Amino acid sequence: MTHRALVHFFLLEYIILLGCSTSLTRAGQGEIDPTLDFSNFLEVEKCIIDQLPIIKPAVVSIETQDGAGSGVIISQDGLILTAAHVIEHRGREMKVILSDGSTVQSVSLGGSEISDAGMLKIIESGPWPFVPMAKSGSAKVGDWCIALGHPSGYDSSRGMVLRAGQIISKDHETIQTNCRLLGGDSGGPLFSIQGEVIATHSRISKSDSDNFHTPIESFLANWEYFLSKDIHTIELIHSGGFLGLACEETTKGLEVIKVVAQSPAERMGMLEGDILLSFNQTPLTTRENLIILVSQKPPGETVTLHYKRNNREFSVQVRLGTRTPP
């Protein structure tokens, strides 16, 4: 099937699904509202057709002990973004299958179980085909997107599988789309229709509208940590230092929305509405970023937190506490 025929098939299926959606039908009776403008589908189709030959060579299949995952090459020297649950831990040798069926060896790097972000690196000499990453904050709810992957592993007779859809929601460490994912897609790329990586596939569901992806922001905010450290696990979060703040990513920055009673944060005078700027001079951009930085430190260690309140900036030192077992 040609790129044009493949994309046309998925967009046709998408229009049919829209026709079954109460919110996009006339009086909710299952008939597509004739006032709706579907000319946008032709523009989307053209964008996807233009991008497919460029982005497909960078999409890979990753062999694991109990199955397969997917990934995407984002640098000429072979750095791959994937899912944390695909690589499992740092230092693991893994076979990567390129889009043409050739195989290369790689080694797993770091990541985070919080967002399910993971990295690995091709250890053979390149250069390798790669695609650009989107800038932080560029993907918005309602944007069209392209999901690529190798469900059930690499299949030379079938090739990689394409799905087109839209972003349904975006919240902290998760993007939700209506691109149906399957086993083996985990770690594969979610692209904007401009051909930039905006996320990697994470949680897979049988429901069309219940598939989740790790946003590129999770990688960008923790880039050096993922490159140099092991996967940050939930166990490390529970055993590491405790600050006692709940935060939300807002247009103003990382905003405090709750201060835990009798916590280190409360004792140092943090208030709801404060905007966190840095932790031990490391800029804070995401909630996951803060969680990783805090839980890297042992309980009892003193750290410096820089924040803004009422357009004034403050720096305070706080001794991290111990997290109460759940």
C-alpha cells in the first residue's frame, strides 16, 4: 500500500468514527453534520504524506526478553527515545531493528517510571537516520498527530503501522490521544504533522480513546539525568528525601497547589501559589523534574529552593524529611 493510500485509509476511518460521535453529529442521531468542514482532512493528509518518507527511517523495533517494543532515533549518533518499561534498567544490551530490517546493537541508558520515559544508545558507528524533537509546550490539545510503531515486533511483510488522530488531553507526565495502540508499540514515537517527536507511546488500552503517551517535555526536563543515571523508580521516590509539596505546571511556571501539614515545606514557610524556580540551582520546569531532584537526595540532607511569591524571589534552605509509607 502506498503512503497516500495508507494515510487516506486512516483518515477515512477517522471520519467514520467522527460520524459516530454524538458531539460531532446533528442532534446526536449518528449522521455527520453537513455543516462540518472536512476540508481540513485533506490538508492533514497532505502533511502526513509529505512527512512519512522522512520520519519512517528513524522508527525502530526493540527486542526484549519477553517481546518487543518500539523507539525513535533522535540524533545522528544513535540516541533513541523509548519507554522505561521497554528498557527496564540501565546497561542492558538490546537488539534494535531498523526500518529496512537490518539489526544493530544498543545499550539502555536511564529514564523514569513516573512518566515511563526511557533512553538507549546504538553502540555501533553511524551516522543513523534521525528526526527532530518538538520544543517544550508546542503540542496542544486538539492538534493532529501521527503514531508509528511496530506492534508485535518487526514484520518485514507488513512494515510499521501508522495511525492518525488528535490529542485529547495533556496533563503533567501524560498525553492522551485517540490513536489506537497495540502491544509492541510501547516506546514508539508520536509525531506532530510537522514531523517532530512530541511524545512516546506508554500505556496501551483496548479503548480507542484511552491510549497514553509520554510527552517530550519529560525527556527535555530531565535530559542529563536520563543520559547519565539509572531509571528513576517508584521505589527510589519512596526511599529518597521528602519535601511535602504538590505542584502543577501552569503558564506562570511550576505552581505550588498544596503544602503538606508538618512537612519540611510547611516548616520553611512555603505557601500555595508560590512559583518554584530552581532546586539546588537546577531550573525546575515540570512536576516530574522536581520529584526526581528531591528523591535523589537522602532524607536529612539540606537543599536550597528558589521560588517566587508576589513577583519577589526568595531562596531558602530546607532539610529534607522522610516520606511516610503509603
